[in-house]
Amino acid sequence: MNLEIPAALLKEDEDSTNQRILDSARSLYIEYGLRRTTMEDVSKRAGMGRATLYRRFSEKDQLFKAVIFRDLQRSLVHIEEAINDLGSALDALLESFVLFSRMTHGNELLQRLLKSEPDHVLPYLTTDFELIMSFSRQYLAMQLERAQKAGHIRAGDPQVMAEMVLRLTQSLMLSPSGVINPADEDSLRAFTEHYLRPLLAP
């Protein structure tokens, strides 16, 4: 079942210079952390002058967000490929939830920063998360509404349903320890089937 993820989200920037910058920044964040990585470090790792880097990314915060957004893009592409042949919108949504929760938990950069620099990275995922949450909620609600019309998901406010799924994902990302364990695929799938499916099934 194709969830029709917008092309703008799925199309990774093909500019080789940008990719080199993002690759360099990501590897440095994993090695040294966000706080200790400077723009000069990134330009050196990427093999370019600082002027070239600053023409594309004017500040460190902008660069970090670009790295995170690219990781998100790649996750969406993987999910889209994995659910493409599923016939039910409900099955596709639940599989997307499982896959995204697993990918987030296994993301080397995100887990490194959450453990070593939570004070620095948590604002991006909590107080500054509203913009991402709002966009994601609107997009997911649109998909849920289409699925409702097809009879794959129960009637109800699609905005509320979308936010419920997104908040569950956010919670598992920030607090992975518990009975629902994103590191354990069986645990995650059991929760999805026994609790999330009944909430959304028609």
C-alpha cells in the first residue's frame, strides 16, 4: 500500500558538494559530538574552504538540522519501499510505525547525541519539535482520512489519531527503556498488533 510520501521529502539532494558536507558533519558528530564539532572541522573533513561551507550552511544549527533531515528522508524512502506491496492502509501504517521506531532506536547519530549531549539535542526533539510535529500530523492525518474513506481505518478525528501515533513514536525515541522495547522487534510488533491495531481498526 503506497502511502504517497511527498516527492519533496523522498528526493535526497543530489548536489555532491552538499552530500560531502553532510557526510562529513555526520561522521564528526558521531566521533566528537555536536558541541565539540566546529564548522571549521566540517570544512576540513569535507576538503573545502570555510567560505564554500558557509555559502551553503550559514550556521552550525542549520547544518545539524540538515543532517537530521537527511536521515529522516532516508528512513522514509526505506519505509516506502518496505510497505509498497501491502494491500491495506492499516497494515501499511502499523508497519511504518514499527519500522520507524526501530530505525530511530538504531540511528547511530541520534543515540550517540542522546547519551552524550542530551541537554544539547533534546530541545530539537521536545520544545522545538512542534514544527515537525505539526507538519507530520497534517500529512499523516491526510493519509488516515483517505484510509477511512477506503474502510481500512475506523471513523474518528484523523488529527487526533495522527497525533497519537506520532506521540507514541516520540516517546519510544526519547524513553526506550520499558515493556515496549524498540530494541526488541518482537516486543514492538506485539504492542502494535495487540494495542495499536485495535485502536485504529474499523
